Amino acid sequence: CECQPLALALMNAGMFPSSPIQPHFAFDLNHLLWASALFLYGAPNISAWSGALTAYLTQKGFDVPSEARLSGAVSSGVPALDWTTERVESLSQKQRATSYFPSTQDHCPVNDDALSPYLQSQCFLCHPTNEAKASKNLFHGIYCLDACFQQVRLRGASGSDPELNISWMCFLSPEDIAKAKLHVERHRKGKGSVLSNMDSLEAKDIVEPGLKIPISVLNNCEKSFKATDENRQKGSAASFADTGLMALICMHDRVLYLANVTSPGEKQYYAVALLMALFRGLPSWWKAGILYDIGCQLHRSTLKFRLMPKFSNRIEWGISVFHAFGHQWPCQCIYHPLKREGFGFSDGEGCERCWGALKKLIPILHVSGHNRRLFYLDLQVSHMSNTGLGSLGHWLYRRITRTVGRLQDAKHSLAQIGIPIEDLRDSWKEQVAAQSKPLPIASKNLASAFVTNLLSMIEAQSTTQASIQKLLKDMAALPDNSESAEQRVDMTIQQSDLEASNQRLSARIAKAVKQLTEKDSASAAVLEKAKGDKFPALKLRIRALKHRIRARIRERRFESERLERAYFRATLDHKAHAQTADALKRRAPAIKRLVSQYNTLCGDLKKLQSRSPSHRDKTIPKPLEVSSIFGLGDADEVWEDAGLDLDEEEHPPAWLADEPTRNGIKAMHIHDRAIEDISYLKDQLQSLVAWLKGEWRAI
């Protein structure tokens, strides 16, 4: 019949053609819809499915064409049906003017104070309607970033497959990624790398503006992850056209945006592109918590190179939980989501769960065409969003139940320990401040700088004492009447402040003189002479090195606690256990290298003492045993101060030595994160109710 095309006639008969023009095969629509649903819940192995269909029909006596031809027809029919279904659903959503869900192409908000319809459609718990109350939490939304380098596609696979005329649900366009790449490269051009050489003992360790940990810690974090990334680049650059995926996911594991990675390694511009897409859809007052496996490095780059100046002040950075154990301990103190304010119990591992759900596609998409790969990934993510929609209520119920239980356990632990929670918070602040201090310099000019600083303190003390004497004379000259009473009170307060400052300076000067000369006092001439004396210079360098060694071993102690608890209670996840053990093993050579440098300087000091009669009666530090430096017993040489007079407190702080305080700090973290999480969950319950009201009105 020439009144209508063959493909349309087949559709009217309930059959789906293998091609729109001159189809050779047609499939029952119900059968094809069943196959399409099957491929959403399993790997879309069209060859296996068509092979089984060919074998089955042959056994039943049907004249079936070759398996290859049938497989080609099915491979065209199933994606075409999925594409048609997607177009029909998209059009039907546009026609439902009363529906809560808008078109997924509406990525930009109506105005600066509104959320984009797209983000609301992807997760209405994180991005509520206007009927939901405004959040009073530290963050308005919590998101995680991560890349997966298992979802690759071989170069030349399936030739050049045709483009699909569809709008992707969540993939960023190549133009958006290219703009982000150009933006990052333009801002980084000529400014070098954030990585600076801190291996040298001469390098000055500082805390860069806007950050809370010194550059030595950030550099070590970058080196460990950079090594992993370089190994990945070697294997991916030559073999794959598409090297992976990068995702931005909300705290409910719902995918918001995906970026197709085509470069070897994990480039920062993919993360920047995803964040730019996110903040385009958020109101100007929205503050976001971002969890990323190398969040400390992206935080550093955004400040150093001003990568996202428009909204960088609206981002608080953290590190996803299982990646945190690969970072330095001071970095964990600042960026671990369970150790810092605002993140509740969000672990940042939603991307890992997403990659686990998509792993069934890896073998098939490994050899697929570029556009078909994106289509199947987008379709699978859309399926995950649709099926996950009905379980959001169950997610809230499970999360609330678990959080309330953890809060009760934390309160019980705090009651048993008996230390006020405010005291524990103060101890934690002291611990963070102590363990995130810059490393002391162990340069050859340390003695000269030390003496110069000491002489400056002596001069400042003289000025302070002169100010006190002048103030006393002025007070004595005041008339004894009511008019000068108020002035006398102000001068008395000023005198008290000056005397307190003088006492602090006296204590610091006495300690510094003791460290330099091993005497209680010394004249300015003696101090000037010490500038050129090699013996005190070597002792000061050894002292700085021992500070570094102690700091590293303390960090190791806090990290190894997790492994020690796991051996006795078997509560540690295998992945976290392996990452923690690997981190400890990886950092051991750096500590041994410091000990080797320390022992070399101790040997030089001993030789110098034997040649200098004036220093033979002085105590010198002992070398450290490399094999036993990781012990924490009281008798270990690493904790002895003989010959160094280290600037340590007479009694170790409670956060380091008092077991109840240490346990209390852990319980305090759980308590505070539970309070935050419950606040987030209350807001999300209100969002769920508002969404249900909107859906009810639409019905």
C-alpha cells in the first residue's frame, strides 16, 4: 500500500521496524519493550539476546536469517525504541503544565533568587519548591565529585556512529567542557604549579591565605595523588578515545551532571565545568558543601588561581571519607567530613555507588560508538533516577533511624566519660592548631636568625619595661581628686597589660637563651658571638628536625589507631583498611629519611664537640634507631629531650595523652554530626511533603 510508509504501517500493526526506510525486520512492540526494560536492569548485550532469539526460533522451525543480520537489526531497533520513548516522555512532560516536574532543559533559574527547574526535577529533597521552608543549616546543599576511569572506550571502536538528535538528561556539552578548560588554562598560565619544593630543610613552611594547613601538608597530599594519576595516564593516553566519566551527585546519590572525560588523567577543568553548571542553577545566596577525593587541592587552586571567583566564597570543601585516609593527618583534621562542621554524616561516596550501578555497562561500552556510549549511559542514569524516586522516603526513614541511634550512642559515651562537651571542643581546637602548624626550618642560617629574633625580643622587653616605668611616674603625678579617678583606673589596666606582656617576654627569652647557650642568662655580646658558633647552630638544626620527626610520628599514631581498633573489633571496611595501611606504608620512607638526616647532624655535632674544648662538657642528643622510631613507649629516644631542651610542654596535652579526652573527642564529633544531620533531614522531610502536595494538585 502506497498510502503510508511501510514503517508507519508496521507501527500501526504493533510492530517496530528495524529502520525508518525499507526495513528488513520488524519486532513486536511488546517484545521489544520487554527487551528494552531487560537492558536497563542488566547489561545491554544485544549480541547475546539476538543469538538466543535466533537459536530459539530455529528450534521452533522458523526460517531465521543469519544471527549477524538479526543482531544488527536489534542493535538498531532497541536504541531507536528507547530514543522514541524518551522523546515521547519529554513532550508529554512539556504538555503537563500543572506537573511538578518541568522540562529537563530548564537548567537556569527564573531569577537570581530561585532554583533551576532542572535541579528541582533531579532531586527535590536537596532543591525544594517554594513551599518548603528555607534552610537554617550551614550548607543549603551537600554534593560530591568523583571521576571513574573504568568507563572507557577504545580508539576506533564501532567506527563513527551517527549523532543522535536528542537532548542529554545530565551530560555536559563538549562546548561547556571546552569553555571550562580554556578558563582554567588562562588563569593558570604563567603562574606555575601549586606544588613547591618542601623536601628541603631550607624551605620555609607557611599557611597560604584562605587555607588552614601549611603547604608542606598540601604538597605531600598532591604528590601521593599525582603519582596515582600519572600511572593512570600512561595506560590510557594511547589506547582510549574516551577515558572515563566525572560526576556531580547530591547527598541522596542522585546524579545531577556528568562530564565525558577524553583526556588522560583527572584534570581540574572537568570539576570546574561541573561546579559551574551546578551554580548556574542555584540562587545567589546558596551555600554548598563539596566533597571531592582531592578537595584540598581543588580548594588550593581555586584560591591561588581564582578559578571560580564568583562563587568560591559559597563553597566549603571536604574530602570523601574513603579517600581521606590517603591524605596527610593534618589535612584529615581540616577536610574530613566527620571532623569538620557542616557535613553531617554525608560521606561523599555517592559517586562510588553510582559507578557500582553503572559497572555492568563497562564491557559493552568498551567497544561501542561514541554517541551510543553516551546514549546508554544517559539512559541508565535516567532509569536510576526514575527508580530511585520511589525510594527517597525509605532513604529518609533509614537515615533518620540510623542518625538518631548514633546520637543516642554518642550521648551515652559522653555521659560515661564525664568531660563537658565544650571542654572537648576546646581540646579538639587545640589539637587541630598543634597538628596543623607549619614545620620548623632546619636551615644552616638558623642560629643567626634565632639570635636576631632573640635580640629583638630583648629589645622589645626593654621597651616594655621603660613603658611601665613611665606609666608609674605618670600615675604618681596625677592629683588625688575625683576628676582623675577614671584616668587612674585606665592607667592601672594599661599597667597590668604591660606587666603581663613583660612576663611572657621574660619567659620566652629565658627559654631561648637556655636553648642557645645552656645557661640561664647571657649578655648581648655573648649572644652576638653565638651567631658564628657552629655548635649551637647544629643543635638548633637538630632541634628543628626532631620537631618534624615528632610531628610525623604523632600523625602516624592517630592514623594507625583506626587499624588497631579494626584488629580487635573487625569493624573497619576492607577498602578503608587497605587505604589506611597503604597510606602508613607510603609515608614511612619520609619519616625514615628525616631520621637519617637527624642522625647525620648528630654525628657532625659529636665530631665538633670532640674538637672544641669549650663544648666538651655540654650534653648532646643521641642518634635515633631507625628500626624502632615508630614505637610510642616512654623510653623511646624520639621522645627524649636530652641535649635539646625542646620547646614542649611539661605535661603532654590531654588530646594527646589522656585516653578519656581522646575518646570524648571522637564521641563529640559523632554527637555534633548527628545534630547537623537531623537538621538536614527535617528540612528534607518538609521538601518531601511539599513535593507530594504539588503532585497531588497535578493529579
